[in-house]
Amino acid sequence: MSARQKLNRRHFLQTTGAATAAGYFAGTSSLGNAQESPNERPVFATIGLRNQGWTITSKSFKYADFAAMADVDANVLGENIGKAKEKQGKAPEGYADYRKVLERKDIDAVMIAAPDHWHTKISVEAMLAGKDVYCEKPLTLTIAEGKLIEKIVKQTGRVFQVGTMQRTENQQRFLQAIALIRAGRIGEIRKVTCGINGATGSPAIP
């Protein structure tokens, strides 16, 4: 791979903007150049393919080529490999063990949509393996895990993004609300009530 190709891939990953939980990479001027030659398109892999895993993958084919996919469920893995083949004309390699994906030298970045408690472990191992990372929310389950990821990002210099759909979609209404609050436009805040759409409430803690 030429130095120019490496630069274009790196530039793409650094300038795609905030990826949402649905996997949409915001457009930049570098995307057009990245698609001029197949050799300059980044090579991705997805780890965890149920629900959000396929959602973020399906919205990224126009930006990257998918060389590998991993999921512990053979049925889910096979189904998504088939759909990926229809999208890009070539089937990615499938793995039950995500570590096989990280061993590959041809993969520039991984998209992680495994169950929440796997996010930190896979993210850290991916960066240590030289991969850039897009990870679904929630990024971590503890503050300590967040600090570990921050440490590894600084240590490896990898590009790392977290999907938070409501920050970048929904006509930026959430960003507007945050700006109004920070500017003091709604006065002193005494109480905050949160709702999670139609989700059921958490069970009572004894």
C-alpha cells in the first residue's frame, strides 16, 4: 500500500464526524476521494451482528469494504454474511471468535455492537491490535472502564468513536436543548425527569 493510500484511509477515519448509534458516518469532503479507487477505501469488520450490528453495518457499505464479520450465533452470522454479499458483491469472512478478526492485518477498523459488557474488552483489544474503533453505546459499564479506554486511545493513537444517535440525529434537537440549558435560557434547574420512550421501568431495588 502506498503512503498516499495509507494517508487517505487514515484521513477518512479521522474526519468522518460523529457516527451515530445507527451507524451513519457524517459526510466529509474526504469521502468522495476515498471512493475513487477501491484500493483507497478503508476495510472494516463488524463484531456483533444482531440488531444494531447489522444496522450500523448496512449504512456503511458506501464508505468502506467489509472483509470480516464475527458473531457467536452461527445463524446470525450466516444471515448477515449473506446480506453483506448482496450489498458489496463479495462475502466477508465469518468468525465465531472475534479475536480472529483482530489478528487480520488487512482490516483498518472494527465496528463493535456486541452485548454491552463486551464493549470495553473488545475495544481495548482492537486498539492494541492496531485497529480504529467505532463502538455502540453504552461504551462502558463503569467509570474505570472509561478511564481504561481513554488510556489505550492515548497509548495507541487510534481513532475511536462512540455511537450516540440522539446527539447527532433528530434534527439536532438534543443539541439545541443542551445549548439552551447551558445559556441559562430556561432559568435555574431544580429537577430533571428522564423518560426512555416505551421501555419498561427498572425493577425496584430492595
